[in-house]
Amino acid sequence: MTRFATPAGRGDDRDERDEQDEASQDPRQESVAQRADRNIAELVQELRVVGLGVQVLFGFLLSLPFTNRFTHLSPGQRNLYLATIVLAAVATALLLGPVAYHRLVFRQGEKESLVRAANVMAIAGLAAVGLAVSAAILLVTDFVSSGLTAALITAFVTLLFAGLWFALPLARRR
């Protein structure tokens, strides 16, 4: 158990109490190391699923400038394209971050800190993926349809991601 110093210089027992509360609610009889192993295995599986989606999106975005129709984009659409590809790159970095972290701290006794950092990276990566997909939807719908239709479709998709990926889980967490 890692303790963090408080401004008064004392150890903070809150983390230890939180872990004990979690353990009392969890019917599994597992050690801290076993829980960290299980958590990292679950996270890796989740990252595999989302990683494939972001790779497909990123590949599509990388190929777009090499098509004949790309020259027909307005300056605003080109800026939106740049924002979309940057978001996809950020999502890729965040979702692959746990892999790099794991490789660099492998067998260093850092699994719990890895799980914590990987969790933060995965959540931020999901947010970046949701924004990248929403921006890609805006780019495509704006290219093929009117501004209002594009805005409505993009708003719907963005709210769908926000609701299913963040609002619903956070509401259930309480």
C-alpha cells in the first residue's frame, strides 16, 4: 500500500479505507496482486476492442487527403479534418500508452501504478475517440449535406457517445 504525504506530513489513510470498502463489497477472495493482475487483464481486453476501432478511423483519415474529392473541401472543412486527425492521433497515443507503460515497468513491481495510470489513459483515450468520431461525422455530413442536417446528426452522435460511454456508467457508479 502506497501512502501519500499530506500537507501536515502525515500518511493519508483514506486510500487504505477505500480499498478495504471495495474489498468488503467484492465477493472475490483475491490478494492485491491478484486483483491488479485481473484488472490489467480486463483493461488489456478492453483496449484491444477500442484499439481496433481507432486504427480503422485513423487509417481512413490518413488516406483521405490522397483522394480526388479532398480538393473539394472548403477551408473550414480542411481545418475540421486536421482537428479530426489530431484527435485520432491523440486517441491512439492514449490507448497505446498503457502498453508502452507496461513494457517500460515490466517486472519492476509497478503493476498497481500501471493499472491506475492505464485506467486514466483509457478513459481519456475513449473521450478522444468519441470526439474524433464525432468530428469525422461532422466532416462527412457537412460535405454531403446541409449545415443544419450535419449539425443535428453530429449532435446526436456526440450525445450518444457522451451518454453511453460516460453519463450512464457514472450514474450507475453512484
